[in-house]
Amino acid sequence: MNALEFTSQLVSYDSVSRRSNVAVSNYVQDSLSRLGFDTERLEYDDANGVRKACIVAKKGPNTGGLAYFGHTDVVPADPWFSAEHGPFQPTVREGRLYGRGSCDMKGSIACFWAAAAQFPVESLKRPIYVTCTADEEVGYHGAREVAAKSRLFREMVAGNTPGIIGEPTRLEVVYAHKGTYGFTAIARGRAAHSSTDRGLNANLAMIPFLVEMKAIHDELQHDPAWQNAEFEPTGVSWNIGINDHTPAVNITAPQSVCTVYFRPMPGQNPDRLMDRAQAAAARCGVEFHEGPRGQPLYVDPQSPYVQTILKLAAQSTAKTVAYGTDGTMFGELKNLVVLGPGDIAQAHTHDEWIDLAELERGTALYSRLIQHFCC
């Protein structure tokens, strides 16, 4: 099978993060086995009790080689742009494959599989590793499981295996990305008819907290300590969300919720920001709940590994990106870049697609990488 055929099969599975990805993981495990890989399966239940699975696989002898990392979960597809075909009905039109996950990032997984299929086990001097995780879109939980529990991941670390995170970069070499931190703050009140004095409006405690969150937001936009010119945007994004979940205007809000999601950069101390937010919550009488933490990814762009990848990709300069990847959990691997087909601007859209020519280019580039590192 080629990359288009693999992508179409992967896209046909509805693997939105809130649902189980066991079905698509079964397909992943079966496909990798047919391609000559030995597989390892890790299962867990997410916070809602939904069963998830990650597949880690190895093809070839010894250690070292090359490791590829991708995720099988996708974001929701509501709404979807076409009444003629749904988001999980892969459709080719005018040189593009449409479907949820085609760009982010089942097309990338398919390219690496198609490349790995070109190399019989007996042609390999060092191994090819493939990891397909769950829950990348909702906090990197699958990658955390792999880093903590996978026997093959321990082997990659011990063998100093170089790695590729296959997120869409238009096949440009990425040496660094931002981290992801977040928290939820909740103020409690008491619902009542707003014409009486029997209620307690939770927003009254939340408003002072929001003022302090706005102050942190403004500081991060201007303080040089929180800037990094290697990235665009150069500052730490501090995205504030608010909702009191009140169904009518004449009810005092019994609950007020603030979420903050921010993206620190290499060399910064995001725990300082978490501590400040937690202290503000205590002052305002607001509950504070930490979310998952993902560290920034950074590999020296002048390192031999990055320079080798640039040469194989026929590029002169590596770049950074503002989004995060499963690489936040794989920091034990010292040589790790992000490199994949597709454009991140097309990910998560109502008409997600990947260019068929990009699938061909991705397969060709991954083949060169396998040839260099494994043969």
C-alpha cells in the first residue's frame, strides 16, 4: 500500500479524542505487523474511563536507528464542510485528500509506513521504531504512558535513538516548539432568583481573579524576560477563557469557571506563572486545579543531528513553531525534531485536507532518513 491508501484507511476510523481509539489502534498494530514490525501495546483508561491504546513497534536489529512518533486521535469535526461525504469518509478531489486527521496527522503516519515498507528486515543494520499514541490533542496522555511504561521506548533512550515527530511542518525541519501548561479556576456561589438576596453570585469572586490574570497576560506581552525572538509570536501566549454556565439572566451564578492555557518557551520557568496564578486564586477565594504540563522542545539547531536532517531534506535552515507536540513527553531523547507533511494551518479546520503530492514528498523524505540512519 502507498501513503494515500494508508491515509484513507486511517482517516476512516472515527478517533476523536473523547472516544476510544482502540479500533484504529488495532488497525495500526495489524498494519505494522504486516510490515515486519514487532509490536508492543499499552492500554489505559482516560479520566472519563474511556479505553485508549498506544502502539510502539520495532523493525530491524540492534539499537539506535530512527524513531518516528505520531498520534491517532483527532479533534472533533463539528461542523464539517460537505454534505456529500462525512469527515471520516476519505475523499479525493482535485489533488487533495479530505477527511478529519488527513493533515493532523494520519497522513504523516501513512507516509512513514509507506517508507518503512520499502525496507525488508534483512536490509536493516539498525532498527526502525514507530510509535502511535492516543490523546495528543487533549494533553499528551498517551505519550506520557509511553515514556513511563514502554519497554521499546526505554530501548530508544538507552540506544540514543534519533527521532522524528511527524506533525505537519510542510516538511520543513523544526528544532524547537513551545510547551503547554494550563489550569482551571472555579468560584462557587449559590443559585437563586436575582430579584432576591438569597443567592450568591460566583462571578463576584471570579472578577478580581480575572483582573490578576489580565495583568499577567499584559506582562507576558511586554516583559523581555518572557520573550524569545526565535519564535513567532515571540511572547508566551496566555489564553483566558471564562464561563459561568448560567442558563438565564435572572439567576445568580452558582459557579464561575476560568481556564488559562499558556505556552512557555525553552529556558523559561513556567512554574513561576503557575505559582502566581495559584496565589491569586487563594487571595480571591477561588479553587485552583492544575492541568497537564508539557515542556518545550529544543534541540540545538547547529547540532550534528539537526544539520544532518537539513542535508537529507535539502534545506539550509531549521525553524521553530508555536504549537506543541508529543515531543513534550519525550525529552529523554536528545536528538528529536518535528518534520512532517501537511500544513498546520489546515489542521483542525472544517475542511481538513492534505495534498496528494505532499504525501509523495513525505514518503520520499522519510525513505531517505531511514536509508541514512538504519541501513
